[in-house]
Amino acid sequence: MEEKLTHFDQSGNAIMVDITKKDMTEREAIAKGSIKVNQKVYEHIVNKDIDKGDVLGVARIAGIMATKRTSDLIPLCHPLMLTNSTIDFELNEIDHIITVYCTTKLTGKSGVEMEALTGATITLLTIYDMCKALDKSMEITSVYLVEKTGGKSGIYKSTRI
């Protein structure tokens, strides 16, 4: 069976996917992304002494807020009533890399992958924004879907490390 893109009708017009008849299932998605900063920026972030405030605390709030507003940013994305949205950080002191994990959950008819990817991306962009006065060469890399569960397509796990 040939797979087709779901956001286009038979004439090629962009459409919102009709999820009316889909089953309600528990759904979860985890997205990951990283930002590489220089040593000075890394130390300021860890020591929470950036003039704009607690970088990771503010970035966490921004990421969670972004998950809730994804349908305002992505055309044709269904507005969802998330039941949980979290942002977690992994700090690599040697390479000065901050890795972000965004997890989104709900019980519903539509997946939450876009919300997780949006949350991770906005978290990273917030870190950049809060630290750009110290270093404009920060590099955001490797934003991707790590895992998703629920729905007709079942479980997906990335093969990336």
C-alpha cells in the first residue's frame, strides 16, 4: 500500500486532517535538541548569573508555553488539550552542550509529536536569545523526534543515538 501525505486533498489543496472518527488513545511524544555554547556562556548558565535571569528556568517555561500554542504556529495543526508537558535538561560540562528533552502527553485523537518538537525548539531558541549578548556563535543542532506512542501507527523509536 502506497503511503500518501495526509494534509492534501485529491486536488492537491492543503487541508486539515479529519480526525473525527479516530479513536481516543493515550499519546506521548519526546523530542530532543541541543545547543552548543562557549565555556563562558555555559558557566553563566550553570551559575545562574546572566543579567536576564535564570536561563534554564525561563527556557523551560517558554518551551512548555510553546507546546500549548503549537496549533497557532503550525498551519493545519489541530489545537490539542495537553495533559502534560515537561522540559528536561542534560548538561555536558566538557563540550558545553545543553540538551533539551520535551515530553508531551494527552488522551485524544491526534498525536503530540509537533507539540514536543515545537517545545524543544522554542526552549533552545530561548536559551540562545537570553545568551546572545555574550556569544552569537551558539549552535542549535539535532532537533528530532526521539519517541512517540499511541494512535493507529503505534510506537516509534528513533534509531539515532
